[in-house]
Amino acid sequence: MFQWIAGLAYAYVHVSPWSAVIFVGPAIAAQRYFVLYREQARATNELESAVAKLSRVNLSFATALVTALDARDHYTAGHSAARRNLRAAIFCDLRPGTITERAGKGSPIVGFSTTS
């Protein structure tokens, strides 16, 4: 750090007073960009936490809605759970690599062909 200050002082005295301006301008700009970077990082962290909270709230709302629908009609009460289980089974069956492993064995899902 001392070498930079000594170099700046030497340039100011022996070259031109403008050397201080030429040095100080970019230094102020670099400091300002660093402050902006820190503010952006803070805002990004706040946004990520807000997105996570919103995701939890959406899941809670959907769960409450499904519970209310199941409680309203006992005839279709298990339909939501059955759909959830079917969706999980389809997801597990469609993971990368499982389609090629199951080729030729037939698909447990009606209307879904493992051969494309």
C-alpha cells in the first residue's frame, strides 16, 4: 500500500498534479462498484429468502385447499392422495435412464409408451 502512495506522491510532484486526478477517479469508481456489488448480494439474499417463504406458503395453501376439498365430499376424499401417489410414480418412472432400462418390458402407465 505504501508503494502506491509513494508512487502517487512522486507522480504528483515530478510529473503533474493531474496524476492524482487520474488515480483518484478510478479508485472512487472501484469503491462505488464494490458498494453496489455488496448491495446486490444483500438484495439477492433477501429475494431468495422471500422466494423460499412464498414457496412454503403456496404449499401450505395447496395442502389446506386439498384438505378442505377432501373434507367436503367423502365420496372423492381419497382422490387427491391417489393423484399425488400416481404423480410420484410417474415421476419415478420418468427419471433419466429408467426409460431405456424399461424398454421392451412394457409400461405400467396406461397410454404411455416406453419406445419412442
